[in-house]
Amino acid sequence: MKLRSLGEQEQGVICSATIACLRQAGKIYAIDPHPVPVSFDLRGRAAGMYQVQRGQRRIRYNPYIFARYFDDNLAVTVPHEVAHYVTDLLYGLRNVRPHGPEWKSVMQVLGADARVTADYDLGDIPVRRQKRYSYRCKCSTHLLSACRHNRVGRGAASYLCRKCGAPVACVEGEHKENTKCR
């Protein structure tokens, strides 16, 4: 199957569906959800993402996944991301879990399936690959992403094993992609 992105007409349909979903939520919850910017720049394995950066809210969609599974994403991903936005407006992001009961309630009110992830074949969809670093605790080996590894290196974070509760430590020489501990 040839990889394709979304055309302008399809993007327009998605934006219209997002606005319609926002209006529906506004009527139901008696709120005035301002239109949220929509972009089609998401990459990786997620079909959509609600994002707040420096106080700016936006919804991002993955144009490749949307193009391949357009109807399903229109029915599921659009209300999924709008529900995150509405949950943020109603409760504040810091006060709720991302897919917690408040979000599920908004999804139900919007008449959407409250699944958290979809099961798509993403074989030829471009994905972002991060280096992984080996860390060891008392009971097993863990692969930490480059972001987490860098946080440990700066002394900004430390991580504990979920099974044994022991701190994880970088293992020299056992890294995926031949990287070194700092």
C-alpha cells in the first residue's frame, strides 16, 4: 500500500468535524470552548494528540494514519482529542488523569467510543525512533529512552523499578545502538 498524506479537502473535513464536536460539547456542558488550532504535523504511532505548551492549546493529527484510516479516525480520534480539550476546560489538566473517568464521561456524552488506543497496521507509517539505554536494578534490565537517560545524566531525575522498587543504574557497554553512559 502506497504511503500518502492528507489532501486539503480531507484536512478541511477533519477541521470541520473538530469544530462540530467542540460545538456539541459546548452546548452539552454550557461552556464556550474557543476554537482550538488544529495542525497535521504529528508523526509516530499516535493518530492524534491534544497538547498544551506555554499556555497554548492545540490539537495535532497524524496525516499518514488519518489518510490510511480516515473514517475510523474521523469517528474516534477527533472526539478523543476534543474530549481531552473539553476535560482540560472543565477540570484542568493537572486535576485529572489523561484517560480517567472525567475524560471517559466526556467521550460518552459526545457519543464516542472511549478506547484509549486503536489497533492499526502502521508498518510503513514514518515513526520517530529514540535511542535506548540499558539500566539495571536488583531484578531486571530496563531500556530508558534518550530523554530519560539525559535527565539522569543531568541529575534532574532518578528512576525506580516498578517491581522491586530499587533505583535503576546505567549499564556501561550494554546499550542499544552502541551508546555510552555519562
